[in-house]
Amino acid sequence: MEQKLINSNWENRIEVKKGNIGEDIVEKYIEKLGYIIYKPVTEKAHPFDRLCVKNKIDIFVAEIKTKPKRTYYPDTGFNHNHYEDYKRIQKKGIKVYIFFVDEDSGDIYGNWLSELSEQKKIKHNNKIIEYPLIQNHIIYFPIISMKKITNLDNEQSLNIKKLYSGSYK
């Protein structure tokens, strides 16, 4: 009973609801590309969002972050501990693709973790920023390292914006 209550509280968190919307959108996109999607069924913290398989040969992990880029910086990011988890998966020979569902721009963009991990220097407001950038347990990657994947439709964008938690910008 207590475990079910904990899981119920988790699923009711705004960031989880927002993340679920983004995951569903990206999942449908990946399926249209011909991939079979596997997702966690256990109601616990999981190491990644989706395992994607095409023709029993092409396999990758999809990690989906539903959040806009930062307002005052040309970047976006996520928890550094999760980054280290994804790096361990990558070391096992499984590619990891990070998707960002950005309700502010109306875009879905991302890249392979191996590409995002490459060092880059970006000039922003007459300052040089070196990426990946780690601040307060968050690792940031420049938007110019991302590939645009597709657009959100207005309804998708509005559904995510309704759940804005104000914790990221």
C-alpha cells in the first residue's frame, strides 16, 4: 500500500506529467521511423526512457527531456548524475540519443550523447562559454550542437506549457 502511494505521488508531480507528454510525442515520432519501442513497465526510477529497435539490428536508447532551453544562455541540459548514467550505457556499446522537447520554441531537437559530449567553445554576450558546462549538478549543452528533429503542434505545445513548473528557466 505504501509503495503504491509513493508511486502515485511521483506520477502526480508536474515535472513527471510534463515529461510523460514529451515522451509520448517523441515515442510516436520514433515509431513513424520504423522502430519498435520498449519502455519501462516497473513503477520505479528507470535508467532511461525508451529502448528503440529497428530490424533487430539498429538499437539505441532514447532519453527524452521536456524542457525549454535556458532563457539567458544558448543551451539546455539535465542532471549531471543522469549524464554519467547515460555514459555508462554508452560504454556498453549502446548508442544514446538525447531528445529535448521545447515548448517555448515549439521544436524537438537533440543529438547523440557522443556528439553532445564533445568540447565546444561558444561566444555569447562577449564571453566564451566552454561546453559541456556543469553548474549546480546540471550539465548543459549548446543549442548549436543540436539537430532539429520536428515541430510540436500548437496543442502539444500548449499542453506542456500548462504544466510549467518554473524550476528550469
